Amino acid sequence: MLDMKTLLTTTCAQLAIAMTLVACNPSRPTVTSSPLPVALPASPIIGSPSPQSTAIADPFVKGVDKAASATQLAQSAQTTDDWRLVVSQWERAIAFMLAVPASDPNHAAAQKLLVQYRQALVRTQQQAERGGASQSAPVVQSNTDGGIPLIAGAQPSASPTVAKDVSTTAMATVKVLLQQQTTFFAKQKRFAATLAELESSVPADTPTYAYSTSVSPLKQAIVTAAAKQDGLPSYTGTLLSVKDEQNKDTNVTAICVTSKPAKVPPDVPQSSGKEIQCPSGASKL
């Protein structure tokens, strides 16, 4: 009987011979250990965002932003391509307003703005079809009555409508800023003193209006839209938090507009309990 040492030596020798034969025989597949599974990138279908993540964040605000952009671009459009860009902005503004759900508090306002936006879209499409590049006269003109900006090629009778579009957008922008102040107050228990602090996407300055927000000593939020062109009204909106019958905070808001075209917004509306009164020379919307 072989002793243990001899047995181990014989076994090791046999293993060495077997490994040599495998390594020298190219016809035999080399046995390798299975690699660890590699993580593959997520499938576009599996990794697609949920409907909740693709929902439009505050479509009313985005619609107002696009309308303001369209109005601004129309002031300097000079070529067919320029007008096509204005058309696309109005189309996007309309799409956002259509996305405002019926449950949204801005739904009624969105429906009213849709009428204005669609009318503006039709006029802009007509201008694009006429070919803005072939116009020899300046694209933006002023009439002799009030300096209201006109779209080149439009008839003088269209100027009140153009002014209405611009002022309607300004009014909607004031409303948006007041709503953003409401959201800010709910989180911070105070109002934002500036547009920067409010982190609003509304531009502070446009060719037609200058927007601002502040806080009065009475701790009420104030939003203004000051007209920069003749023939346009100015707006002042206010928002304050008062206690209801159950001693809970409730927001009271109002927007005042100048009775006549003016470049200075109305004075800060005064409150009496839950009632807000506009100053002289202004009316409540």
C-alpha cells in the first residue's frame, strides 16, 4: 500500500499532466469562469417617465410666459421667419392654456385668454403669409391717436385689439405673480419682497410692461405692472392674509387697473377686513 506521501505526489503529477494536455490542445475549449452579469442601461420603454413626472407644471403660468414672449417678439419682427417665430410662441401659449384642467382655479381665466390668444395667432399667421421680409415700412408703427403699437400691414382699426392683447397679458401676469406669492406665503409664512426672492419666471422688464413685487408695511404683497408705452393701462394687485371666523389664515386678493391709459400703476389698494377697495382713478377687476 502506498503511503500518504507517495499518493499525494502521484496525484499532483497526474493533475500537472492533465493541465498541460489541455493547454497544448487548441481544439478543446478553454474552460473559464462565468463573468459577473454586467448592468445594462435601462430600456427607453421601461425607463420612460411616469405620467405624473411629464405633467406640465402650472400650464397657466407657462401660457402667460409664452404670450408675453410672443408680444415682445412681435414688436421687432421684420422678416417672414421672425413672424413664424411669433406664430410658434402663440401656438405654444394656446397649447399651455388648453392644458389648464377644469379643476384649476385659473381655468376660467385661461378660457378667456384663449379667445385673445387665438385672435392674435390668426393675425400673426396672416402677417407671416404676407411675407414680413418684403415690407418696406417699419414693422412696428404707432398710430397718431395714442401711440399704440401696430403690426405692420394691419389696418388702423386693429390697433385697439393689439392694445387689448397686450394689456390682457399684463393682467394675467399680475394674477400669476399674486398666485406665486400665495404659494410662497404657504411655505415661508411671509411674502417675497422681490421677484428674485419669489423665484418667478416672469421677466421684470418687457417692451410693453415693467413688473415688480414688494411687501407693504401692513404685510401685504403688492404686484405692479407699469405700462411702458402710450395707450396702455397699468395694474396694481394686492394679496393679504387675514383671519377667518375660525381664526384660520385666508388670502384676500384684488387687482386694480387705471381707468385711463397710464404709465403709473394705481396706488396700493386699501383693505377693510376682507374687502379691498381700489383708489381713485382705478377700478377693480
